Amino acid sequence: MAFVPDLDTLESSSLNEETFYGPDCLCLEKKPCLDSEVTSPGVGIQVTVANRHPTRTFRQAATLVVAVTKLLRQPTHKGFTDSDLGGFLDDIFEPVSFQQIKGSYAGAPVYRYTRSQSFDILDIDHKCFVLEPPTQLVALHLQGPATRQKVKLNIALYRPRSSQGGPGTGRVPVALGIKGYQLYMSCVMSGAEPVLQLEEADVRRDIESVELTRFIFYRLDSPTERTTRFESAAFPGWFVCTSLQPRQPVGITNQPDQVNIATYELSGR
């Protein structure tokens, strides 16, 4: 029986014919004839071994077997992939460094301050505004020398964004201050409903934050009645109001002119 050595033995230089054929097949005429074609799949190389060259030695045949075996062990061709392209581009282009710059940009003001005007104010029941200690604004009827107790409103005028109204829409944003004081009306939430209060502030400047809109009211003029209402910008539908009873605090309501008075007359323009 013939002995078939492994690949390492075939590659060694000590290989001889006796090793290949074994003790039972020492005759050269019993050597198998190599007359075949060997093709490596996927490689495209074809090797033909014919028996018409009797002069070839055993070592040449063994070397051929080793070469074909190594050829068959080569990995099949791998297609070109995106990763290959990325590696190719990395070798061509130098890396570019970027500097990240962080910054902030001030947006347009919510309300742009224009000017201030002073007015006398009466509700349609002819009650005046009076400032009582510590900082409470009340409405009451005044006559004679007592009229000197009334306060004037220092109304700061603003130019809004086009979507928020303006002189053409009858909705002019204003801040309602007390002349001679740094006190301005503000509308804030207290419990379940907003309330009107006086705050010490100076809002005669651009209003650039939503938080400061508590000082802003829309002045709603009625040219035919020559009257005015003041609606909170922070709480739409809520209006500055006085009580039907005298000497009550000036407040805010969402039911104007029903159980209170929310319409005023301004003079001294």
C-alpha cells in the first residue's frame, strides 16, 4: 500500500521515492501516472500535468503538489468595500483640525421702550387713585383740597413686535408707574388666580425677558368713548379694575365692568 506523506514532509529536502511508494511498491513502473488538470477555484490558474515527460523526477512532481496545495489554501478574492475606500482616503488626505467656538447672541427685545407720558386717571365712576402706606393703590372719590392726594400715572410706552400689536391695532404695550415713585404695577400669579401689586423697579428700558412681561399691559383705547382699558400681557383676558365700593384696592379681573370697573378716563396728555 502506498504511503502519502503530509504537506510538511513533501516540502522537506529528504523526500525520496521509497518514502512516497513504500516498501511494497518500489518499482518505478508502478508509479502512478499524473495526467490530470488541477484548477484553483476562484483564482483562474490552471495546471496540467501530463505523463508524456518520463524524464521528470520524483522531486519535481512533489514540488508541484506542494505548489498546488499552497495555491488552494490562498483566500479567495475579497471585493472592494467602503472601509477599503476610507482607508485609501485616510492615506491621501491629511487630518484637518477644527476649533469649536461657543457663544451666545442676544435676541431682539420683547418690547422696545420709546418714551414716557404722565396722565391723570379716573375710573368711569370718577374715583381717583391714591397711594396708601406702605405701597397700596386704592380708588376713592376726592373733592376739594383732598384731590391733592391723587396720584398720576407715569405710563411708559413700548414698541412691540409686529405680531403683538401696536398703534394700528389699538393694542399699545405700556408699563403703569406712579409718578414721583419708582413703583410700577405688575401682574403675578398668587394661588389659583393672578393679582395686581406694586413693585419697586425701573422699566423705562427695553424689556428683553419674558419674566419682565408682568409689568406690561396693553392699553386698549376706545376713540368713540374716549376711554381706556389695561389688559395684562402676562395674563391675557385680565384687566386692571377698581371696586364698586370706595377706598378699595386697585386689582385685576377677568370679568370687566360686571362686578367692578375696568374702564378709565385719562387726561393731561
